[in-house]
Amino acid sequence: MRTNYRLLATLGVLTALVLSGAVRAADPVPTKLTVPGLDCMNCAKKAGDKLYAVPGVANVKVDIKAKLLIVMPKQGATISPRSLWEAVDKAGYEPSKLEGPEGTFTAKPTG
């Protein structure tokens, strides 16, 4: 009987934490691609369209001033850094840097 009360108390605490938002799934981590040739919104759209075609990409934000493409993955998705780099290549631009959960790259990732 005593074990059942302890289990119920533990479940009650966990439920309260989940409902309060203290325990939740990890938020997706963005990947930033620095693209020196990113000069205008047309360039950004062209590169963004290729990035959206990569499986797992939820959103692409652009900062033309900083020459950045910021890629947000879908919840629970892992996106290959190589796939992102190649997508920008296919758009006709060469990234100079990729920073994301898999690391920082200054050349096309091998994996």
C-alpha cells in the first residue's frame, strides 16, 4: 500500500511539472549558414527554396545584412549539415561557414 502512495505522489509531481512547462521536449536548434554571395531577397529566395526541399526543414530565415540563412528543423528532426550545404550549392551560392548542432564547418561536411 505504501508503495502505491509513493508512486501516486511521484506521478502527481511529474504531472504538475509537465503542465507547468518545466519539463518539455528540447526546442529545435537552428543551423546558421554564412553565404557571402547572399546580396538580395531574390538570392535569399533561391537559396531558401532549395533549403526547404531538404527533409526535416521547418523554416528558413534570412539576414541579408549578415549574409546568413538560418534553418530551423522540424520538432524531433535531425538535418544533415552536408544536405544543407549542398542545397545552397545547388542554388548557385557557396557557403563559407555552417554552424549547427552537429558542429561548425568551413568546408562541405563529409557526413
